[in-house]
Amino acid sequence: MYPEVSREVRIVKFCSLASGSSGNAALLATENTRILLDAGLSMRELGRRLAAIGEDLLRVDAILITHEHSDHVAGLPVLARNRNLRAAIYLTRLTEPAIDWGEAPPPRLETFQAGAGFRIGDIEVRSFGIPHDAADPVGFRFEAEGVSIGVVTDLGYIPESVKFHLRRTDLLLLEANHDLDMLKVGPYPWAVKQRVMSRVGHLSNLVVSDFLLDGLDSSTSRLVLGHISEHNNHPEIIRLVATQALERRGLETRLSLAVQRAPTEVFQF
């Protein structure tokens, strides 16, 4: 009898460290590669939240930026100047000059054209343009160890081109920013309300529900809804709307919410 050959178990991990208008960041990790997606928290807070899930900021290989709004890059200039960090910073050619680096742009920048694909370690990255009022905003699709993960927040609607990139994902992080009725009677000035509701603003619960009914791929096993407005939405409203849509589809997709104040669970595949 031949001895049993042990096989290495390869795991892909994903965690939203923070999601909302006060700061966004997420971690995607394999055994060999760690990618930080957005840096909307301070370096100290990023380090604290990574430590809470057993990770180390110094081990991050790359930082990917979706767009230049402060809730996605507030901590980036400090991270870029820290010589103890080895992470290269990836962002589009049009996003780079839209960021206030404080000094000259850091040396570890890797720019790319929106829509480009590239590889970071053992993770394949595909970028795609999204409709938002930023210089050159993008979403991302990641492939590693046979696992597909899509991340798309900060967009005013979901065009067919975006739906295409979200097909056959195992995990999808999607924005569910506001409830229309709450937004209309909420504290924001009317000009801000118009921006949020526009086609380059943010997704409403209604748009998310329509996508879950008609656009979500049945192969998506985990759905994470995030970038939830603290003033114009409520987690229980989102949970109810999304659950009803998933049940109408007859899908067994597991639903989670990404919040501002604490990381999500660490999803493993």
C-alpha cells in the first residue's frame, strides 16, 4: 500500500475592513499574496484592523485604488511615504494626478489603463470602468486558486458592462448606499441629494434589489452589501430588501453586510 500523499490546502481570503462614507478598505489574500483594496483609513487604523484578523500591514504586497475620493485614499499618502512598507500602489493613470500626495508622487506607483488586466503575485486582477463622479473610477474582479471575487462600490447605476464583469463570481462586494425615501427626507442639502441619486452617484436599495432579481449570477455563493449610508439607510432595511430578492430568485446565496466600524468576517474559499 502506498502512503497517502498530503496535499497543500490553498485558501483564498477576503475581508472588508471598513465600508462607508468615512473610510473604505478591504483585504484579499492567498498563501503567497496580500492585496489591500483602497486605503480610506489611517495607517494606524488599517494596521489595527488587519491585526484583528491576524494580518500584518507590513506583509501587504500591493495597494489597489478604485478612485481618488477621500473615503478611499485618506490614508494613502502616509502609506506611500512609509519606507517600512513594501507594497506597490496600483491606480489608473488618470487617478494618480487627482490625489494630493502632499509631496512628489511616491516611487512605488504602478499605473494602468482602466479596463486593463494584470497579475500581482498569484492573483489575476481585471479592472473595469464604473459610472461615478471621479476622475477615472474602477471596479475590480480577482481570480486566484479557481476563486473569483468581484468588488464594485461607488457607482450610480449598473450598466451591462459592469454586469458582465460580475458574472460567475464566488463572492461579490456590492454597494447598497441609500434608501430613496430616507435620502429625500434626510439631512443632506438638495444638491448633495441630487448627486447621490444621479447616474454618477451611488446605488439605492431599489437598484440593488433589481440587480439581485435579474442580474446576480446564481453561482455567487456570498454576497456582501456595503458602503451603507449612516444617514440615508439602515442595515435592517437592506437586509430585508436583499433577502426578499434572493428568496424570490430561489437562490441560496449567503448575505452579509459590510459596515464602517468593524471588519466583516474573513470569508474563506
